[in-house]
Amino acid sequence: GQTLIAGLLGLIFLFASLREGTKALIVALPFVGVLMDIGGMWLTRFVWPPLSVLVIVGGGLFALGYVLVTFISLWQLWLTKEARA
């Protein structure tokens, strides 16, 4: 469910007026965060308990990605004035 929402939100974000590399990095944050979060849970359980820090970092990346994508998309949709031709 969360990955689908992140994907759709990322699709909207791809139309933002930012450099392509910046957009790709920001769109990847939620996906990398989920992988780190779930991977951290498994690594904590089966490899080494101090790797639980990955769960916190992954959740932070996920949240940061969502906030950036949402904020930038809404900002450009609602508050940026169009250039008149």
C-alpha cells in the first residue's frame, strides 16, 4: 500500500520543475527507506542486534522523501505562478 502511494506521488512529482537528477534522488528516498527499514528488521533479528539503527534511519529516509515530494509538488501546484507567454 505505501509503496503504491509513494509511486503515484512520485509520478506527480516527476512533473516538478527541478533538475532531473534532483528529482530522481528525491523520488528514490521513500523506496530506499522502506528497503532499509525492512532489511534492518531482518538484520537485527538474524545478524546483529545493533543494526536496529537501520530501522530508524530507514524510517527517517522514508518520511523525508514523502515530505519533500509532497511539499514540493503542492508548492508548485498551488503557490507558483505560471509564466505568461
